[in-house]
Amino acid sequence: MHSSGSLADAPLHSPPDRKAAPYIFHGQTTSLCEICLATVPAKVIIEDERVYYLKRCRSHGVQKTLISDDLAYWRSQKDWLKPGDRPLHTQTRTEAGCPFDCGLCPTTNSIAASRSSRSTRRAIWLAQSALPMPRTCMAGISRSR
């Protein structure tokens, strides 16, 4: 029997069985290790109507961080995204880089505004409790709720 070498003549194999992940992969970003604060790659995942960062630090392994406990609200916030812009006047110098230099530094690429929301309050609390920032960085933001 003569083989023409085409793909049509190749034997058919069924794909290997796969196990579905327990989450939906939404995207990728960069985050911080919760222990050493090194920058690490992170998957943005959706699981049980919540949004998490799934990240892996070379030194401290896999970490799963809750970003939002309200998937509908988190998705709706994407309607407010806009291109980043730079401030006309900076307040601080860039010394250690993001996220350690807090304030309107020369590398800022976002708007200087805040919203009143559960996720913003949680993010501020996490920043105040986890990142080694000078107290003056979060000026005007109360540490209580």
C-alpha cells in the first residue's frame, strides 16, 4: 500500500482526557508575593462568583489572593477604565519603584482619584497593613474602617 504522506491518511487518535480547572481564567497581571513582596506573575481567575489572583513566588510558592467577593460589581468597574495619564506635577521622587513609592511620582500612569467602594476600602486596608509605606503616603485616609 502506498502512503501519500498527507494528514488525511494519518491514523486518528482521540485527544487525551483532561480535567477541567475549578476556575475560569480571566487574564494575567503582575502582583506581589504576600510574604517577601517580590513582584510575581499572577493569573486573574474567577471561582465561585469571586475574583482572585493566583500567583507563584519562587521562594514562597503558590498564593491565592481574594480581589473581589462581588463578581458582578468587579466586572461593572471595567466600564470606568480609561487610558493612563501622567500628572502635571509630581509630589515624590521615584526611589524604590511601584508599589513602594507612594504618591504622584514621575512613573505614575493613572488618574489621581479614589472611589468609595468596598473593594477600594479593602485595597487601602491591604496596602496599609501589608506594604512598607511611609505613613504620609496614605495621608487623609483613616486606618479605621
